[in-house]
Amino acid sequence: MLKKLLPALLASTFVLGGCAQNTPDTRAATPEQGDADFMVARNAKADQLYVNMESSKGGSTFRKVFIAPVKTSNMQIIQPEGIKSDDSWSVNDIEEGVLQNAVIKEFSEALSFESAYNIVNSREEADMTVHTTIVAIHPNEGRAAATASSKTGGAITVSLALINAKSGEVMVRSVDTKSTDNIWAFNNLETADPAVNLIFKAWGNSMRRGILQLQGRSSDPLSPALQLKPQ
């Protein structure tokens, strides 16, 4: 699990949100490790990025991005209230490969759109590295109920961090939860279900606009106009 990063960034951080608000809503802040809400995705405001504006100094010309392998080793399955733990949720080696390929594909397409950033094959070549950790899977129904009724919805919580490849400084940070109509695609990744790709596409686009905003290149045809608010 990632350590708390927000306190160290508060003095130089802005929140990049998907919805305009007149006043900041502190109750909607993304929960962090140590908060009981973190693992059940309460108060996890969708598509919210923490942008460290101080890190733009010296990084405004960064263009080379390395997409690090997704971390799944600490992924938790948060079952609905009253449902027993389901030990059959796992990611085997084949599914791990499908997942990694999906992330690389969707993040690469989003970040390189209109040649905004160049995707490189190694950390050594990179100016910036994108780190992705799948924190939790939240099925809306237990396996038996989903099988009987075809209710396959749920959500995924992911932790994203854009790191300065040379200094290790956090540039953009997000803990985000997104819903899907087919959460069970994550229990059978060998089929390469489009539900998986759509979610990572959204996170790739979110990270792209966070970097563009950080670098003062906020005009992006993939995204509507956004409002910055102090955090």
C-alpha cells in the first residue's frame, strides 16, 4: 500500500476535479490509507487528481513516459455487506499478462494522443513514470447471486501516481473508484473483456489531462474544461 502523500503536498497542491464547485468540499476528498473509508470506496470522488504544481519546475518540458507494470499483489476483494469472503478471486499468470497489456495499450493511446507524450520502453529513457496499483475490487453482488441473476456490476479502486523519473518526486496523484457493468471481467481476464479496457482508458485520459495541466498545456480535445480549486 502507498504511504500517505497528501500532507507533504498540501502547500503546493491543487485538486483537478471533473465538476465545477463554488466552494471546496472537504468531505469529498479522496480517502487515503489509514482511513476506514479507503477500502470500501466511500467518499472516493471520481476522476479527481492531486497535482503537485511545484513539481512543474524543471518538468514543463518532460515528454517521455514509462508505464510501469500494474501492481496487483495487495488487491483486496470487498464483498457486499453480509457476503462471505470469496477465495476464488485471483489473477493467474495468463490473466496478469492480459491485464498488463490492457493497461499499457490504453494508457499509451491516451498519453500519446496528438503526440502529447512519447511512450518509452524503459525507466532509464523516461522523464516520468506512471505507477498503477489495483487497490480493491467491489462486486455489487456475491458470486452466487451474480450467477443466478446476471447482476454483474461493481467498481474498481485504483491508486495512480506520476513520478519524476530522475528525482522520485510525486507529480500527479490519484486514488479513484470507477464503476463497471461487468466487474466479473476482473475474475476472468483471459477473455480480455472490453469492460477492463474501458476503465483503464478513462484513467489514462485522466492522467493525461493531469500532466497537461501541470505543464500549463491545459487545452485538451479529449476532456472538457476543468476547474482548479485549492486543497
